[in-house]
Amino acid sequence: MKIILRLLIVISLVWITARGAIYLLPGDPVDYLVNESLIQVNDDKTIAEIHKRMDLDKPFHQRITSLPDGRSLINGAPIAPKIKSALTHSFTLALYTLFITIGMTFGFLYLGYRSERWNKAWNAVSIFLASVPIFISGPILLSIFSLKLDLFPATDHPILPSFCLALYLTGFWFRSLSQKITDYLPTSAVAGARSRGLDEFRVFIFYLIIPCAGSLIRFFSSQVGSLLNGSLIVELIFKWEGLGLLLADAINKRDYPLIESGLITVSLITLISLQIGIWLQLKLEPKQQ
């Protein structure tokens, strides 16, 4: 019950902030749409209908608490199918990114676990990966692999945009997880397992990673927001038709109902994934309760 209440409170705050930011802007939003020729109007009746659809005829407190119209303000198309299609593409990109990032991160962690020299080397590499912005690495990868080598058509397959985002996330994830494992190592059974002559890979998996799986799962669940936020830039660079590209297009066109629906969708997914991670951590690590 507390989790549901917490979700409702946070979602309500996000919703009120998003609605309030739009309606607190100076001037009439409909005037912007008409003057920039984003929507076509023929008479005052049409303008009045648009005001009604945007709840501009209501008091301020009712504007920020009311639900948006379920149709695009620009072309009148239903919003739900657009959100659903964009979410499908974004989840595909996030799934590929998750697998690539986890593979790279745990590969670096294992090499760092085996050798202090490798650990220092990967720490330096992770700093470099985390410091290179996506808007720099993205065009470089796009130029090399899509334009010159023609290996991954960016708009047809998620491998290249996922790899671009994974490089950036690996830098942060390696440093964070490396610190978690380092803190856990003195209290782990690694030394005892090594003394029994067990294979180093088995020791790494069964005596180091699995015992702190709850903390790792919670960390990964908290990174869904990073995946979605990072995918916004990646989708713009690689023209991947996900939620980020949809929101960017809606913002450029001032399609307010679509913007509001997209923001609340991202917030809801982020909060739910975080709560699932907390629940899984408590199940896997009861001592955290």
C-alpha cells in the first residue's frame, strides 16, 4: 500500500509540474501554434475548440489536474497508438543496450577481479567512456559503421545505437559496480573458496556476484531512467523511432497532449522499475529490511 501511495504522489507531482510548466508560459499556446503554422484554423470557432481541448477555458487549478485530450493537437490522430509503437522501439533499444552493457561491464569486472593491473586499466578506460558525450561518440560510430563500412543501417537495426549507448553506460556501471564488489569482498567467502582450489570464474560468479545480486538488481532497475534518458539523444542521432524521437518531434511541434502523455509514460516506467528493483533486493537480501 505504501508503494502504491508513493507512486501516486510522485506521478501526481510529475503530472502537475508538466501541466503547470506548459500553462505558466507567457502568452496563449494556441497563438504560438497558429502563428507558426503548426495547425490550420479557419475561424474563431476552431480556435475556441482548440482552447477547449487544451482546457484553456478552465481555471488554472483545473487545467493542471485534468487529463489531456487523447488526440494529437496537430493532426488529430490518436495518441495511444503512437505511444505504444514508440515504446516498443524504445524497449527494443533498451533491451539490446542492457545485454551489451551487462556483458561489457561484467567482462571488465572479471578481468579486474583477476588482476589488479587490469582493474587499474579498466578504471582508466571507464573514465574515458563515461566522459565522452553521446552526441560525439554517436556521429563517429554512425560515420564509421553505417556510412563508410555499411555494416549496420542505423534506422533498420538497434545494434549500432545500442552499442553507442552501452559504451557510455559501461563507464558509469563499471565504476559503480566495481565499488560495490570491492566493499563486499572483505566479508565474502572468496578467500575460503580459493583455498579449496575452486576455479576463479566459479568463485567470481558464485561467491562474489550472486551473494550481492540484490544490490546489483536494484542498481540495474534504477538505471532504467538512464536508459530512457540516454536513448533520447541516441534516437535523435540514429533516427530510431522510439519514445525519445517521438517526444522531440512533439516538442518541436508543440503538440502538448503528446508531450504530456510521453512524459507521464517515462516517469511511470522509471518509478515502477525502481520499485520492482527494491522489492527484488528485499527478497534476495532479507537483511536489508
